[in-house]
Amino acid sequence: MTNREIVIEVLKNYSCLTSFQIKGFARRMLNEDITPQSASGVLRTLCAYGYAGRSPDTNGKMVYWLTDYGKKVLLK
């Protein structure tokens, strides 16, 4: 799986995750290794296209989720 496919698969099942949490869920769910930095890179691209949203949480960490548009386009 590519890093993009991993991130999308994790966000399909769990919304509002940080890149570190995505790393953990990818390991548990898919048995795939991805670094938080790689996940962040994929997520920045997805946000730029409007497929994902982001917002800082109370600790200053960035939280990501798939938008309705992103779900429609990416989860065909």
C-alpha cells in the first residue's frame, strides 16, 4: 500500500486523528509502517485539494479528517 492509501484507509474508519495517531492505527489495523511525518505530508496534500480538513486541538497538535467532498471522491 502507498502512504496515501494507508492514510485514507485509517481516516475512513476513524475521523479526527493526529498524524501520530494515524501511525498507530495503520500499524494495528493494516500492519503497515508509516511515519507521522509521511502521514502529515499526505494529509497536507489532501487538505490542499479539499479532500481533508484540519484544525489544531487544545494541545496544539493538528487534527485531520476527511471532508464530505473527500469521502465522495476518495471512497468510491
